[in-house]
Amino acid sequence: MKSTENNTYSFEDYIASRDSYDDYTDNLFLQKVIQHYTANEFQSIGNEMKALSDWSSKDYREIVNRMAKREHHPRVEHYDAYNNRIDDIIRPKELIEAEDQVFAEKFFSKETQPWEQMVKRFLLHHNGEGGVMCPVACTDGLVDLLTAHRDELSHELNEILLHCTEGIDGDFGIGAQFMTEIQGGSNIPANVLRAVKEGDHYKLYGTKFFCSAIHADYAVVTARVEDSNHVATFIVPSWEEKGSKKRNNFQINRLKWKLGTSELPSAELTYDGAKAYQVGSLEKGVAIAVGIVLTKSRLDIGSASAAFMLRAAREVLQYTQFRDVFGKKINEYPLAAGQIRTVEQTAKRTTAAVFKVYNKYIKSRHNTNNVNTEQFKKEQFQVRELILLQKVKAAKDAVDILRLAISLFGGNGVIEDFSSIPRLFRDAMVNELWEGPRNVLLTQIHRDMKRASNWYDPEEMISHLLVGCDTSTIDIFVKELNVLLTYDLSAQTSLESIQQAELWEEFCDDLFLAYQEQALYEVGDEPIVTTNEGK
């Protein structure tokens, strides 16, 4: 029977607007933020960004969208046809090629300046993790670890550093970090994986419970050194020899089935004599892993969270000015308009703060003068706490804002191939746990500030963290901090201690919100999407 219905409704205008959007050239706000911080470098960085965005906003975006489909997710092939154990990670060819193209940007080369690396990675984060951005972050930490100990590296470690920074014969090494064991993730001192000394290297024995980027060439691994109480940090090659397909004496037990970052192969593995090269001193193994490797990952999570929200904000803006509901556009209803504004403003203030924190981080890295002064000590402390505060707040806000963005799409918001936001939401959920969940990091911040209060007056501390904010705002935070630092967040659980912990969580959220709002004020505002774009 022929239908007489003639419904001509179409999403074509929205799709055309969405898919033609360039994540850099069409985002005036992002350009303003980058210009604010890169100053004299802006023109050259802008040219680099235009070229990368032409690919990342089109071809790479489409690749990442396809890789999100379940049939393209990674799998492990444990044996070949001849019963040889190979533990081969199977990923789509186009994803591998896209990853190669991303690493060919030479993020960690001496030719690439810090701001160029940062803004390019921020741009790529607009497409979610995609099976690529976690390896980039892990490689960053591995490179920083080796660079910090450059004067003491063995020949093998120098070759690994070269492979990951400048590449070898056009191939760039990929890093990973394997720290989690079954008895604890963030609790690195509880590691029981054994490291046994053998000549100029070590051999590792035991199981790591959660290992992301298992396809990487090298991994930063923490392990307890035999006959000592020390957990040291090692670099472990994935293969017996570069270019070979024979594993470095370990087996991949299984891949992890995760809520998000599903394109990224994460695994459980068992070392059985894997060759490993120690980095740094035995006594400072945990400090090295946390202070260098996890710091870079936490910075990256802040960046990813902001980029996810920017992507969601622009798709929300485009959709709500397109979609008619009960005779009006979605953005013409006050409740919806308020929610849209929340999505947009949170994305903007988070982005502005990410760049401000990174700017402070870069300056702290290059400030090699007066390293033994109290001022230097205070500046390093500020950077450490800002990175922790940002990771906690940006990661949580990303989850909340992406969930709100989904609701603004109505039923279409949960359709996986209608928009990128469900995938970004799942990736954000995973990012909130990476490198320390919220409760662990909030406890660490409290411990840090309480210890520092002996040499860093809380009033001065808050004034430095919130430089530029009005005096009355600073006074309120100082008064609250003086009270909160009298609490013991490791005390026995009681109604009182729970309430104290909740007050601390609220304080940290408000403190970094003030920092973000000041950062946005300093940058200024521009639109993410031009009104009625594409219509």
C-alpha cells in the first residue's frame, strides 16, 4: 500500500553547518585565547593550526567517528596459526595511519616549541580520545622522564628518547605507562611487581592490572626492587628488539572492556623476565613517577576536558538554533537558553584556565634561576596545586556539561551516530578517573596545603593563586582555608569528618572556579559559533 504521507523534514541544514565547521578557523574564541598566550608566536602557530585543523576537522574527525563503532574496536590475537604466542593487537589500518600522522607532527622534537605542541594537541582533543590522544599523553610523560635524567641515560635509553622525539627512519616511538596493580591504582607505593637486577638492567616479574596503550613501543613501569623497600621507575620496551614482533618476555592476558576510550586498547599483562631499564634513583621512584609522568597526564586531562566541552558547546549552539520545537527554536526558550549558556560559559572558562595553567607551567619549567630561593619553592608549589585542582574540576565539569549537552539534543542526544557527544561523554567519564580519582586528589591537595602552611602563609598562598581577583574574594577564601586546614581528612569516618570532607570539596571547587573566571576575564570573549551559522 502506497503511503500518502509527505513529510519533507530534513536535518540537512544542521548537518551542513556542523560538518563544515573548522575547529580552529571558525572558533573565534579559541583563536583569541591562543593569541593572548602565544603573543609573538601567534602568526606562525596560527598557520600551523590552520593546516592541522584542515585535516583534524574533516578527515581525522570522520576516522575517529568510524572507529567508535563496536566492530572497529581493538582486539588481541593470542596465537598465530602455528600455536606461537604472539599477543598481537589488531586495530584498523586507517586508525594506525591516523595515529602515525598525529605523531608525525613531532610534538616532542627539539624543533617544536611548547606552545605549538600544546595548541595542536588541544585541537586534536576536539575529536575525543579516538585511540590516539592517550598514547600522545603517555609519550609526553615518558619523554619528560628521560629528558629530566638525560645526563645519566644508558645507550639504550638514549635510543628510546631519540625514537620518541626525533623519530628513527621516519618512525616515531609511542609511549605508555603501566603503574596500576590489582591491589591499587593511585597507590603506587603498594606495587608488588618484582624488579630483579641483572647486569646493567633489570628483569620484571608479575602482573600489571590496567595498562592503557598496550600497543605502544615502550612503557613507563613502576616496580618494587627485590631485596629493598623501594618502588623504582623503569622504561620497558615492548619488543625484544626494535622492529621485531617478539614480545619482551610478557604476555597480554586480556583487553579491558571499558565504558569509554573504547578505541584505545587497554590490557592486563604479566611480565616474566621482561628487560627493563631503571630511570632515576631507587629512593625517588614514586616521586619520579608521580611528579613527572602523572603531572603531564593530568595537564593533558585538563586540556582534553576543555576541548571536549568546546566541541559539545559548538554542536549544541548549532543544533539549538536549527531545531524547531512547538513553533520556536530550542534556543528561544528561557530554560533551554540558560542551559545553553551554561554549556558555553563552562567550556570557555575551562579553556581559558587550561591555557593560563599551562602558561604558568611553562614558565616554571624555564625558570632555572634562583632555584634555591623561597620564591622558587612557592612558584613550584602553585603549579603543582593548580594542576591538581584543574584536573579535579575540569574532569568533573566535562562529565556534567556533556550530559547537559546530550539533554539539549533531546532523544537525538543519545543516538550514537547522530552526534559525537555520547562518545565524548564516555571518554570524559574515563578521564575523570585517570591519574587519580577525585577523592584521592582532593585529599592530596589538602595534605599539600596543610604541610605547606608551615612555610607558605595561607593568605599569601591564596593571593598568589588568585592574583587579579578582588580583595574581598581572596579574603573569603583565606578565612575558609584557615579553618579547613585544621581538619584531618584521614581521620576515622564519622558524620563530622564526612561533613568536613564535603566542605573541603566545595572549597576546592569554588577556589578553582574563581581562578577560571579570572582567566576568562583576562582573555576576553568571542563567539564559538556565529549566530545562525550556515543558514
